[in-house]
Amino acid sequence: MLDPAAPQLVLSSRTLYFSWLPADPGAVAALVPSGLRPRPDRQVFLNQYVVDDETQTSGFGAYDLTYLGVSLSGVDAPGGISPGGWWTHYVTSSERVLGYARTRGAPASPGHTTIEVSGGVLVAETELDGVPVIRARCRVGDTGHVISSGHHRYFTRRNGQLLSAVYPYVAEPVTPFEIEWVEFLEPEHPTYALRPDNPLTIAWGFYSPRASFAHPGGLAVHPGDVALPHERVGAATGRRSAGSPAE
């Protein structure tokens, strides 16, 4: 298993990353710990990416990954441009990445992500247990001379604490770029709570055939309650049913 305290570098991944307004804002807010605040518009983000060759990573090897989550208020990444994000789902094809992510508090599960581009049309699909759960279709062009760079900040929870880390990135986005639709294919799956509204409202996004980023070595402890809203309700109900006074 990789040392979870060691930083890791990923070069030239094929990355589709975008954000939307959800169909059920209340369900989205219920997925965020009490110690963090979702944005007022309950914006949801999705990153689907593929690393084709082991030479593109410092230790992960070749793999694919999808993460999905909720954008936050008051905890922006350095520079104040990108909002912090709470990961609700984290799906990877690699056992090595799975173990690394879980040790760092990510809600990681085994699964598979594909990105196929043909005739200017991109289709990205995420599978869990062999069943497709998310599919996106986009119109994409070519990379030019524009470089996008900065930082993202993501939150997890582990051992009763909220943790965060800052991830630097450099990407070469394509132009033009248009998201045509996003499907959440399994209404009974937990990911369905994050499905987009109809009509689809995209907040931002890009596709890059060459996106590089780093997993930082350290995790910072963030003050705040790690419990999700339904966990707090369940705990309070349990105390009262045992005869304890309500808090």
C-alpha cells in the first residue's frame, strides 16, 4: 500500500470536470457534514478522468477515477476562485488508489470510468459494480494556447475529524466545449441525489486531454462537526429513547 502521507503526481490525464445546479437541493445539502456549508445554490461538481499509462504517475500506475461532490461556502481554495468541495462519492479502478484514498478519508469505492471521443463528441461513463450510474455527453474541440492553472481544495472525514487538502493543477482545455446532457441512470443508487435539474444548468466546466495535478502530502484538520444531518438526528433520537434529556 502507498504511504498516505506521501504526495503523488499525475501528468496528462484525460479529464472532464464540470458543475451544475441540482434537481433536489435539499437532498444535496443533507450530504454535507454540519461543520461545512454548501453553497446557497447547492452546486454539485463531477470529475471523470483517465490516466492511460503508468509513466504518467509518480506511484499510482495507470487508472481511472470519478469523484462527485458538493461545492462549499467559506472555504475556498487559495486564490479565492475555486470553492472548496466535499466529496460524496469517489470511484476508482485501481486497488492502489483505492487504499490510498480511503486512508486519507475519501469515500472510495471500486468502479470504472471511461472517456471516449469520436467526431467531436465525448461520452464519459462511470460504472459501479458493473452497472453504469453516470453518463455525460459533450461537444469538444481542440486544445489551443490557453492554459488553466490554480488550486482545488477538497474535504474528507476520518477518525472523527474533518480534513482538507489543497491540490494544484495545470490543464489544457479544449475549445469549443459544450455539455449536451448528464444522466444519472440508477434512481435507487445514492448518487441519484446529486442529479442535475431539468433544464440542465451548468455552472462551469472543461474538458482537457492533458490535465496534471498533485495529491499533497499533508492533510489539514478543519474545525467543525463531522456528522451528516441524518446522523445527528439519529444520535439525538437514540439519546432520547434511552431516557436522556433532549439537548
